[in-house]
Amino acid sequence: MSTHWLLHGDSCHLLSHLSNEAIHLCITSPPYFNAREYAQWQTITQYMNDMTIIFREVYRVLQN
């Protein structure tokens, strides 16, 4: 029998607690650069740096 988990929260925080190749599926909706009031990036470079960190972690935790 499979166990299923739904993780909801800050991806930088949640992903750092997962082991390599720990999950089968990731569904995400990355924010657009400064398209909303909650945007936190001053420059496109800062935004791209954050997205790179997050997607490297997603890649790390996904099973092959």
C-alpha cells in the first residue's frame, strides 16, 4: 500500500528537508517576476537566482 503526502508551504524550506530522490511527482506554479503585489524581487537576476535554487532542489528530490 502506498503512502501519499501533500506538502504545502515555502518550497525553499520544504525541499531542503527531503532526501535525494524522495518523491515521484512535483506540481508547482512558480510566481511571475513582479507580476503580483507579493513579488519580492528587485531585479530579474534575483528572481532567476531564486528560481534556479528551487528547481535544482526539485530535481534533486525527484526520483529518476
